[in-house]
Amino acid sequence: MSQPRPILLKGGRLLCPASGTDETGDLLLERGSIAALGGELEAPAEAEIIDCTDKWVAPGLIDLHVHLREPGQEYKEDIASGTAAAAAGGFTAVCSMPNTEPVNDSAAVTEMILERARKAGSCRVYPVGAITPGLKGKALSQMAELKDAGCVAVSDDGHPVSDSRLLRRAMEYASGFNLPVICHSEELSLSAGGAMHEGPMATALGLPGIPAEAEVAAVERDLTLAGLTGARVHIAHISCAGSVAALKRAQEAGWAVSGETAPHYLALCDQDVGNYDTHRKMNPPLRSAADREAVRQALASGVIEALATDHAPHSVLEKELEFGFAAFGVTGLETALGIMLELVNEHLLKPLAMIDRMSAAPARLLGLPGGSLAAGGPADVVVIDPKAIWYVDPVNMRSKSANTAFAGRRMPGRAVLTVCGGKVTFRLEA
Ligand code: DOR
Ligand code: ZN
């Protein structure tokens, strides 16, 4: 394969949370790697020189939690469209959840995903394998096989393992292969039948509720089992104050636990379901304004270490329905950075902390390459214009699905260039 042309990113604000770098300078990408950073750099004659004045130059964003829908539901998304959406959102790597059809519970499915991702070429894809075959919660998957094939973690996302004894065994087993366990923490006996967060808004709309306790009770159980087993446990899509408090306690106990939240829990709350908008329906649901504030503070303090989109594309067939019948899930790859820039503008996060939550922390949590601008690392980089105002139009998304929760929203900035492995995977047309 031919090497991409060297790229010199000139005069940007270099943001590397791993080293604490936040200074103006150049970044040189050569032969798929970061060749040098800082100060004024000489470019090789054949290099493309890109002026990054007033732009941020950061390690490519890494999303721990996306649904690429391939194999099996390519009418919603496929690996090519999902990774193109990722690149347009500034991401250079995504972790793909196993609730495909068939479920990713085997080397065959993992290898197929990796092969398609290599062909699509828009970003790195790290498959996450199922904890139980078919996500049925009955037995343990062949985790050695999944790891050998390329899975970076195991998860029950979308279909929680209700049997605590089985989950304990899963954590013990996964530890043996150094595979983190990503928990979708939901007590199904409490959430069953619900459509939105249980509270006054659900009552007013006449919709069946999902209490925050359905999440908190499961988070408590999952963290308790992390303490018992010593396993690396990561809590997916944290949406409420009770889960934050539980995670903080478990961290103080010294357990190997971490958590993520998603942009919609930072920017919206149950009031925003307002007009029975099915693009505001996801699982876990949008919580109270107080929960949103707790989640925002936890992301700022680092109790919640990572931002992940839970990009969950669904077609109009699943979304243009009565609220109760619509599918859970919203897209996120193309809007996540804009929502995080809002938090920067509100002084909740410094730019360096934003890049930590979206790149360095995800890399650290799953031991993935990237997440840093250090010389010698992969040339996975995003250039961000923090002042490029745009408005979300579902029609203009790279994703095959238009189920964004942020249609019409003003975004304060965006990715203007994404480079993965030294190759330009997205460039905003001027
Ligand atoms: O809203 C959600 N959508 N939550 C999940 O846990 C699964 C996901 C999906 O796959 O659509
Ligand atoms: Zn998910």
C-alpha cells in the first residue's frame, strides 16, 4: 500500500492531555505516524501544508460506544456509512457494540467487522464482543476466541445480564483474558414497559415511566461484582445522579471501575421529550434536570472519565411511530463534538479536559492506540474550528439514519479535518 503524503499542520493550538501540552505550534505527520510536534517544524518537500491558525489540533476522537448495525441491519447503518459519520465528527476510532444480527459472539463476526472496516477505511473499528451468546444472558461467550479475533472488550449492551451469578462468572472469566466488561446497567424488572424517565413529565404526557432506580440498582450490582471479582468494569451510558454517586464510591474503594456518559444526557432532560418527540427517546432515558447537572459535574470532575456517543441509528420505520412503540436510540457521531464545545464555552470543561474525555481517556480505558500527540504514535488527529457555527440538519448527515436528538440546534464549532493513520478521512469543504 502506498504511503499517504506527509502533512504539516501549521500554527494550531496543540492540545494533548496525555502530556498536558496546550501551546501553539506545528505537528508533522509522516508514514502514518506523528513525526514531530511543537515549535516551527520543517516540512519535507512533498508534504501538504495546512494552515491551522486559530484551530485546535488534537488527537483523533475515540468513541467507546457505537452501533454500526452491520451485520444484519444495514438499512439503519453500515460500517462504511457509520465510519464516514465518525470521521465527519472528528473520530478516528470507534468501538462497535455487539447487538448486531447475528450478534457478535464469535470470531467469524468479529473478523467480518474488521475486514469491512479495513475496506471502508474511514476510521479504526474496535469490535466489542458479547458477554453471552446471542446476548441471551444464559451462558458465557468464548472470550478467548473473541479476544484473539480482535475484540477489545465484552458487553451486554442493549440486553443486560440479569443473572448476577452469571455476570460474576463473566467478570472472572473476562479478567483472565484482560478484557474489560462494559455493563449496560438496567434492572429489567423495574424498567419493563417504560418509555421515558419516571417523573412529573411522564405523568403529564401519560407515558409509562422508567425510574432512575432501575439504572442505579443495576449500577450498584455491577460495581459490587467488580469489587468481588477485581475485574475491569466500565459502566455504559450513565444518565443520573444515583449512578454517579455509586461510581464515585466504588472508585474510592479502589476498584477498577470507570464510566461514560453520552452527549444527550449532558444537553437535554426529560422536559425535552415535550411533544412526544421520538428522537428524544433512548435507553436509558433523558432524566431530570437535576440528574443532568450531576452528570455534567461528574464529567467535569472526571468521576465519569469518558464521553461516548451511544450512536444508535434507527430508520423512520422504527422512529415515526407513537412514542411508546418507537425504538430506543439516537445518532451521535456527528454532533458529539458540538455538544462538548458548548460545555467548553460554558466553562464547565477546559479544551484540554474536553480532549481528555473524548480521546485520551477512551484510549486509556481500553488500552487502545492513539489518544495522544506524542511523536511515534499513530497519525490519528483532528483539527477543530472552535468558532465554526453550524446548524444540525438531519438531511446532511453521513449516517444512513436521521434520528438525531439535536435537529435544528446551533453548534458552536466542528471538526474541519480528520486524519487517521496519516490519511485524510474527512475535510470540511470551505
Ligand atoms: O437507546 C439505546 N439504543 N440503548 C441501548 O441500550 C441500545 C441502543 C440500540 O442498539 O439501539
Ligand atoms: Zn448502546
